Amino acid sequence: MNRLSIILPAKNEGAALKDLLPCLRQAQPAAEIIVVDDGSTDDTRNICVAAGVTCLSSPYSMGNGAAIKRGTRAASGDVLVFMDGDGQHDPADIARLLEKLGQGYDMVVGARDWSSQAGVGRGVANTIYNWLATRMTGHVVADLTSGYRAVRASKFREFLHLLPNGFSYPTTSTMAFFRSAYAVAYVPIKAAQRVGKSHIKPLKDGIRFLLIIFKIATLYSPLKLFAPASVVFFALGCANYLRTFFAYGRLTNGSTLMWSAAVIIFLIGLVSEQITALTYRRDA
């Protein structure tokens, strides 16, 4: 395996990093370790210095995805491993991810089981995401939102411009790899309870996660989302027309509006499909 870079986004995760970094160094002594300090107000920087790892500090919080992008740009490795800095991910699993990557895959994701989910709500949401992503891509997606993954750096950097600054970088990168026909595999892992308080805000991030559902479709194939919606509106228009025809013997504005909506939605999906194709276009 070529040179390895391990990237950990961290915001006030000093308590976890104090124990995690020595374990990480012991598990991967030759790896480049980069902690991206996302505007922390604790002793994250001092802990990184004491552990002898690189720390990229930001003067203010830019988001988890932004930390991933900053760490990727600074990394020198041919293979990148992303993991959380909150102590949930076991450094010993890196060897398993790399072993799978060495079998010809471009991205290997650590897939959590139900017992590793942070609460029932998060578990149900992730199950829905996995099901939808599987239907969209035609490939089994075992864990769409896992932040523990190993990737080939050259391929991952192709999609840096697509990654959001917030929490949904795993979703974006996974769907981008599938769309570009890069091989993705999953390795079962156990995630421990995080050290400290979660940065997830249920209401704010709940709305954000709902938007991920639409993002899943638009990142891979928008027409797969818009075409069924168009068919539903067309069918509703036909049903309403039959009802009004037999009841009043005429065509009403409601049916016309639903048929018009069906055409507009389909055309929007068609245009979105072309925009998505241009987004992934690579000039020779």
C-alpha cells in the first residue's frame, strides 16, 4: 500500500483525541496523521503537538465537510482514511479497510450495524437513506452516512468541489463514486459511544437530513426522482378527469393543472439529468 494519510476533523474533541491519537499512531506508525481543528476552543492544538501529529487550525468553525476538504488538500498520501475525532472509530479497523481497498476498490466504507447507531431516530433515518441510495444506484449501500472510510486520494479529489461544508460529505462522496463508476465496498465495523457531547442538533440537522434524501437522487440520477413524481401527477390528473367527466360531463381546471405539472416536473428532471452529467464530466 502506498503512503497513507489519516484525516480527523475535530471540533472541541480534545478529551477523545488525548487517548485516540496515541492508539492511532500505534496502529499505523508510518501514516501521516492530520487533525483538522475546526475552530476548537479547547486544548486540541496542544494535544496534537504533544502527540506529534499535524494540526490544521481554523480561526472559526467551517463545518465537518469543510474540515474534510482542508485535510484532503493538505494530505500527501496516495490513500486517505477519514475517521471521526470523537473516539467512535477503532483505529484497528483501518487495517481491514486498507486490506479491502487493496483488492481493487476505490472507496471502502466502515458500515455500522444497528447497535452502533446513535439512537433509534438516527438508526431509522440511516436505514431509509441506505434503502433509497440502494434503489437509486442499483448497488447495495450498507451505510451511506458513515464517516469512517478509506479512499484513493486522486479519485476523491475529483469531487472536492461537490462536497458541502456541513455534515453530509459521506453521502455526497458515496453517490459521486457510484455515479462515476468507481468501485465501492463496505466492511462491517462496531462504533463506540462518542466521547463528549454530539454536535448534531436534532431540529436543525433533522431538516438538513431530510434534504439529503433529495440530494441522494440529484447526485446520482435526478430523472429517477422526477419521473415517478411526474407519473403520479399525470395519474392524478387522469383520475380527476374520469371523476369529473362521469359526474359533470366536463374537463375541469384541476385535471389540466395536474397534467401541466406532470409535464413541467418531467422537463425539470430532464434538464437536471443533463446538468448532473455535466457536473461529473471530466475533460481529457
